[in-house]
Amino acid sequence: MVTGKYTRISEDERAGLSPLRQKAIKLLEDNVPVQGLTSDQPAFARLTGYSTAALKEKWKTMPRFTTCNAFGGNYALLLGAPAGCWLSRGILQLDYVKKEVPESWKAQMSGGAPQPGDIFSMPYVDPDTKAVQTFGHIGVFYCWHDTIFYDTVESGQGGFKAGLDSMKWKADQIYNPRDFTGWVDIEVYINGLAAKKP
């Protein structure tokens, strides 16, 4: 069923997801309204750890900073990842999760595709220099629909020039595996970390 700017996961599909993936999509649905969030709103700070005031302080020394990676880190904690694990640090270099749970990192052309709740990485191409940053942007995969289309929730949709940061639903994207650096299978990662606990 289409709701606003994204395709809401059907009850049948939701029922087929693991409890962790159900928790992940509910976290997105409950906290990110259809129109998105800005850093002026409390839910944004809950999901990223940053308010507009905190961002303005950050931008004094790091004017290119956005919250895409902070969102990935806080989201992982809200799903049960332990504080201090690689993913919880909110660092763009997502593939380092394989040092903690090797099978949790899925590289670009390794087969398969992200599933609801997974954290993905995309390259970023600098519009001025055309330099490619392999781990340039992070988001959370929400769902598949109509075979090749997918929806995500992504933060870092603003920045210093905008005077605030935003988190938005991005709908009806056409899947091309080359668009992704890779993704973290959130279920394998969090369950793998839990299994390592003494």
C-alpha cells in the first residue's frame, strides 16, 4: 500500500520478517513522518544524536559534516547493538563490521541485495572535483516493491549551508547494485555480536 511518499510494507510482508527486522521498520515508521524530520525536532536528535544547536557547534570546525553516518550509529544502538561496537560509532567505513562479525558485511557485487532494516553504504562523487569517496553516504533500507524499486530513510539531507540537517524518506529508487558500496546485514551483525557476549 502506498502511503504518502513511500510504499508502506504490507502486513503480510511484515509478518514474514524476523522480529529484529520488524523492530527496525517500526522504528523508522514511528519516528520519521512522511514529510521527514529536521534537526529542529526531538525525534531527529533521538535518531542521530544531533540537534540543530549541536550541529551548529560541529560546523564551526567541520563545515562539511552531515548526520548520515550518525544516523546509522544511533539506529544500530536503538536496535540493540552494544555501545562501542564498530557500527555504533557512526563511521562511514561500514565494511569494518566484518572485523567483528565477518559474514555481516555484504560487498557491492557479492550477490543478494539489502533487506528491510539493513544499513547501506553508497559512494559519493564530489560535484566539483569529481573525486569518488567509496564510503561516502549511509542510509537505512526500508523495503522493496514492484520488483526493482526500493525505498530508504536517509539523514544528512541538509548541512551547513541549509543551517540544519534533515532526514527523509526516499521512494521509488530503481535498484542497481553498482549504486551501493555494500551493506550491513543488520540481523547477522546484531545477532553475531550478541552470540559473542560472555
